[in-house]
Amino acid sequence: MRLTLFLPVLLLLGCDLQKSHLDRVQSEGELVVLTRNGATTYYTDPFGPTGLEYELAKGFAEFLDVELRLETPDTLSDILDGIQAGRGDIAAAGLTITDARKRVLNFGPAYQHITPQLVYRSGRRAPKSLEELGGSLEVVGQSSHAEKLRSLQQTYPGLSFQENSEMESEELLYLVWEQVLDFTVADSNEVAINRRFYPELRVAFDISAPEPLAWAFPPGEDTSLLEKAREYFDELNRSGKLAQLLEHYYGYVSDFDYVGTRRYMKHIKERLPPFRKWFEASGESTGEDWRLLAAVGYQESHWNPKAVSPTGVRGMMMLTQDTMRHLGINKSRHDAQASIKGGSRYLASIKQKLPERIEDPDRTWLALAAYNTGFGHLEDARILAQDAGADPDKWADVKKFLPLLSQKKWYKKTRYGYARGREPVRYVENIRSYYDILVWITDKDRLPIEVSPAFRIDTPVL
């Protein structure tokens, strides 16, 4: 009787053990992804969860028709150990494919290529090779950078470095900027993003050729989930979605401007404080993040309420007289509070015109383009994108078609005709960087927000 009762249970357990990795994920209805918090992977911004790895993982979970569960172990070592032990289905953490890792893990297809770079702070002599370092070099423990440096020690026997298993790459970049460390090695995408926050960081040289990033899967012969991931990335490449995501996350940070970034960070401390309360109030009334409104104000006037453009728009948010009247604001455009209120209402009105299906942050970037060039020209560019098979609801696609509005071949096909289409692209990309920096500063309280005697509301600004 006991054998009879236990036999079905044993058979069920045996069937479960025979399930493939893919079958287990789909039957449990959940994809467990190990990742790390960082600007190049996964983080939460005012629009919600974001990051390249987050977007890719979310898309794969939808591809499998399961729920996504993200886990963020404390260190890179914990992520690698966790996926090797099978405590997650995928490690999606900006992992470089290396020979050592391939011996203990399975890897999916490469989705991005990065270059490891030696980073230092300006003010010291830039080394020309690893032989000339002459200072402290620290990298993330168990990282591909540590693996690469160990192999380079055969060529440069005097090369020494420390592995830090407690910090992420972004933290080591900060220590270099603070001059606690002399050097670190970071991936080129991380360097590009973080130089906006730490403008004095410099790249001495690349320590290797470009290397592939890919997802890691648990070791073993069961590659069913990995093969499904191959299908997923094949589809992303065919549809252009992967290129769109890479453009979305890295396209606007490629042109680094040290002087402009340093000036902006100085202006946050000296010029912003007297206007901050009005940006905050307008943000509350329209539902916008006040820091986005402030970023628009900086792009428009560098927070100068007396600014006047050659085309006649003026004030903090550079509005026309007709726009101010239409918004029900009858004060001078040089009135900073009125201008900020008008700019925030105008941006909100543009966002309301866009189709409801467009989600943030694309909704915001498209609205900003219209703020600069006009709603009609934005719609012309969206139609051109749609006619070409691109996505008219994605900023990464529409930004490619806006510049065509300055070419007769294209603008003669549109309703609103010629426009200086490159300007709204640069406009939006600048605001995105200003916004990112202001969020970073205010969230981390990097700089005190106080009124500097060097700048008052009535101070003329050049």
C-alpha cells in the first residue's frame, strides 16, 4: 500500500527533474535575473525602472510570457557565484565574455561591444603605457579587467594592481575623481556616462580591443533557455529594437563637453537657487519633475530671466508673447516666475497632444522636440519615420528623421515644410544630459543648493 501511494509522487518528482531549464521557467511563470544597480545596467529614475539590462530582461520575460524578477546581489563576485550555483536563470549585468568565465558559465549572444579603458583624473601626467603608471591602480574584484591585467603582467612584470570586491566600477571612478586612487579600468560605456558627473576624468588609453558583452547562464549541458535567448536577440536585431535601445541609452552621452559640463555644475550651485522654488511649484502643478523643467530652462537661457534670442523669444523659458497669452499668463516674459510657469504649462500642453499610447520617457523627449521646433514639424518627422518603417513613438527613431526636414527632397513631402531639424535633436540631447546631472546632484546631495552672492535675480548674464 505504501509503495502504491509513493509511486505517483516519485514519478512526478522524476518528471520535474527531467524538465529543461526553459520548461521550468515557463511552468513557474517567472524569470529570475541577477543584475547590478548602475547607469549601464539597472536603476530607478523619475520615470521608473530603467537601464539597458532592465529593458533587455523585461523584453525577454515578455518574449517567454512570464514575470520578471530582478535580484541585485551586493557585488559582481556574488552575481557570478550566484549564476554558477544556479540561484538565478540569467546574469544580465554588463558581463564581458572572457576565457576564464567561459570555462565555468554558458554565455548567450553578444549584444554590445565595449572597450576597457585606463582612467585617471586631469592634473596629473597621462601615462602612455602600463609601464608608466607610477601610482595606485584598483579594479573591481573578479572582473574582466582584473583578468585582463593579470594576463598583461606577463608583458609588464612591474604592473601591480588591487582588486576591490566591495565596490562597483562607478564607485572606483568616483575615487579616482576624488584623487583617492590614481587609476582604475572601466568599460567605455561606463566612462562615457560617468564623465558627465565627474568632468575631470580622463582616458589615458584602451587596454585592449573592443570586447563583447553577453548574458551568462548556469553551467551544464542544458542550454534550452540560452537557445531561446538566441531567438530573442535574433528578433531584436532583425527588428532594429536592439539598435534602438543602444541609441536610447548611449546616443545622447557620446559628445562630451568638459567646459560646458563644468560650467553647468557651477551654475547649479550659483544660479539655480533663487529660481528653484518656482521650478518646484510649477512641477507640482503640472506633474513634471522640477529638475526636468530646470534643465529646459538652462538649455533655453542658462537660467537668465533677461535672455533674448535673435528670433524674439525671451525670458527664462524663451516663450513668445502669443504663447504666454494663450497660456493665460499676462505678465512680462522677463518675469522669471511667470516664464517658468508658462514653460511648464506649454510643455504639459504638448504632452497632452501626443497619442496616449506613447509612454515616458519617449513621450517627454518627443514633447521637448516639439517645444523647440513646433508640434507640426514633430508630426512631420513622425510621419516620415512611420513611412520608412521606423517607430514614430520612439525618440531614438524619430531623432533620425528630424534632420531630414532641412532637406528639400524630404520637407517638400511634409505638411509644415522646412525646419532646422538638427536643432531639436541637439536640444533634447542637451536637456537629457542636464537633467541627468541635476538628478544626480540633488539625489546624492553632491553640492549645496545655496544662493551665491555672485549671482542674484537682477544680475545681468552674458
